[in-house]
Amino acid sequence: MGRADMTFADLTTLRVGGGIGHFLDVTDTDSLLETLATIDDVSTETLFILGRGSNIIASDTGWPGTVVRLDGGAINPHVESDRTVYTVDAGVDWDQFVQRTIADRTVGIELLSGIPGRVGAAPIQNIAAYGQQVADVITAVETFDRTHRSVEWVTKAECAFGFRTSRFKHDWHDRIVTRVRFELPHASQQPPTPSTYVDVERHFATHGGDPTDLAARRAAVLAARGAKSMLDLADDPLTHSVGSFFVNPVVPVALAHELGELFQVRHLSVQYLEAEADRRDGMVRVPGALVLRYAGFHPGDRWGNVQLSDRHLLAIVARPGATATDVWRVGHHVKTRVADTVGSDVLQFEPRFIGIFDDPRLDRFESEYAFTRGDGPEPSWLTGYRTKPT
């Protein structure tokens, strides 16, 4: 179905963004490939493929070309003795697929419950949460090459997965993900181990249940994400975001230790995610939320119609009346102030920006945006975490 009156504000979780030259809806991968065959110019300059729109920030000027929204598709399982191989259309709702694997009693993505988006975005972002990442269970990705108009399967190794990234975010911009193949072991053959993430542990400590049961693990994650307004719920205004706006930074170990000392001076608990296990080449991943806290930001801090979430410091929320430009400028303000405070440009944006964004004009930011300090309590998930690595 084609429409010319759609805007990115209608199609994204952030609910901002301008108009679209031509809009098409497709419901599965076969329909997508048939549609692509009818479009003369499928280059990245004129054609944009959209899923749920949960990691997209489109400019106020919009997109003059064609936007194809991929929404729907098939889940095709192949059951083997100790595992199931799933071939899944890119337009399948991610959480729908997670629920299917839990019903099938297969292990590997149950802790990725509740993430808004489509299956096709999973390898692009290498979505990860609570110790699981899709790179660990993806075996191959089917892609459409815009340049050669060809379809081919690429291997996991070719995707060059990293923390919240892949080749699709770098030198493979000309490829469209059309299907993804996953390989998940059966729980009877490879039972999951209890999660060591604090908010998941707290859920089981408070509510009971078996931390190795797939459905119980999903329930714990949904509760944790719900407490942070990280579920796609229409009645929660704090979900008008792209989730984490900033990636937890990977920094040299020496800087991680220095940040740990700085956090403690500010009386902040120090959470190092997989601190020891995630070390490689002298680098370690540190919590972006605490970096923001050290730089003086608080949950609920607000600039005009844009705010840091009351419940999840890394989430930037667009309130009614906000524009994409407002979000763009607030993001740059936070990023720059953190760099000035820490002495290093450690924060990177996680969402993808579409369209034309002007200079953020940071020299005029404070005079143009009325600031309101967030005065709510510290979210419980941000306190009482792990200590820094030794």
C-alpha cells in the first residue's frame, strides 16, 4: 500500500520527524523483494527501509524519497535432535520471535524479551541485553545488495559483529537484511544458567521462581524493562524514545579505573558490565548511565520539550511539542558536556539519524532551551551495583 501523507513522527517510537516523499507497506520478505524489483533507484540516497522505527531519528525536513516499511513475515523452524534452526523474515516482530523460541523450549534469546523492533534490525545492531546478544545465535543473514540487485546469504563471520554493531552499520550500508538464520539449543540439552544481572537477580529474590526457567526469565526481563520504561507501551509517555540514546562506552582500562575513582568521589556506586570477561586489547566497557551521573546529569533533567527519562538515564524522551532538531541538540549537549567533564569523548550515539540535521549550535544551547532539573529519586536499578574491576 502506498501513501504520500505519512511522516516519521507517525512511524517511529520517538514520534518526531518530517514527511516522506512516497511510503509503501510490505508484509513479508517475498513482498519486499517483489517491491524492490519495481523500484528504479534503490540506492541509499533515495530508498529507506524501515522496521518498527525504534532506533531511528529522522530530521524535521523528512525524507524526499521512498520509505518501505517492512512489517510481518514468517518464522520457519527446522527441528534437529539437540537444537532448532530458525529462518525468519526480517519483518517479523522481534518479541514475537522471542516468544516463539520460548514456546519451543529453545535457549539463547529469552533475555532479549521486550526489545521493540523487527528481526531484520537484530543483526544490524547486534541487539544485546542482560548478558545475551544475537551474534551468539545467528549463523547467517540473507541480504539484498542494492548495487548489484542480488540476494545472497552471508555468514556470521562475514558480519563482523561487535558490541551493538556489525558491518551493516559501516561498510555494508548498501545491503538490506531480508532474512536471518538463528541456531538455538534445546533447553533439555543445554539448560540456561541464572542471570547475574542485578535487576534480574532482584526480581527472582523478590518474587521467587526458577531463574533457569525460560518463561520466568522472560517475565523477569519484562519487569526490569518495564521499570525503566523500556517497553513499547502506548500509555507510557516515557517510552517516546529510541531506548538507550548512548552506547555504554568501551574505554582503556586505565581510564576505567580513573572513572571509578571519580564516581566514588561523587558517592556513586560503580557498575562495570562484564568488567573482567569483556576486557580485550586493554579496553573495558563501562556504564554510560554513571558517566552521565558523574557529569552532573540527573534522571528527569529537561530542556524545553526534551528530557532524560525519569527511569533510564541513557534514554532521551521527546515530550509533546518536541522536534527532531530539539532531540538532536540535546543529544549533542549531553555528549559534549560529558566529554568536557571526563576529559575524553567517550559517548557515542546509538540510534541512526536519517535526513539532514543542521549544526547543533551548542554555543547558544543554554540560552535557547529552558532547563528544569530532574528532582525524582534515583532509580533503584542504578544503585547498589557491582564494584569497579581490580
